[in-house]
Amino acid sequence: MRLQVMGKRLLLANVEGQFFLVQEMCSHEDVSLYLGCLQGKTLKCSLHGSRFDLSTGQPLDEPADEPLQIYPVRVENGQIFLSST
Ligand code: FES
């Protein structure tokens, strides 16, 4: 799911009930990861195929060599909140 929070374009992924919030755009080039492929906690960019670990933001493959910005979230009473840590 795409979100815009305080002017930032983000992606929210639900992996078996665990939520991950990361920047929408790939760290390699200015391409949305929205059309990428989600496999477990790994998100694969649709353009050059770099995979990112959603729990850390780290790229697992070249050509991306910069991590995605991640935003910790917590779920309370069915609502998702950005965590301050
Ligand atoms: S644009 Fe995502 S890996 Fe190149």
C-alpha cells in the first residue's frame, strides 16, 4: 500500500501480520518500489532487480548499494502507528 506521510512517499507492507514501512522510491534510481515483488520480508525492485530486506532496509543485491529508509511501526487495537524509535 502506498502512503504519503508528512510529504514523504512510503510503502506499507503486510508480511503475515507484521507491518513494514519503508520509503517508496528505490535507493538505486528514482523508481517506485510499488510495482516490485514482495517475497516474505524481501522486496524486489521491478527495474533492475535489487532486493531489499524490509526489516533493515539493506540491499541484498547490486546494483543498489544504499539502504532504504525504514520507519518502525507498531499496531495497537487494529491501527498502525509510526513509532518514535
Ligand atoms: S532502480 Fe531499483 S535496482 Fe535499479
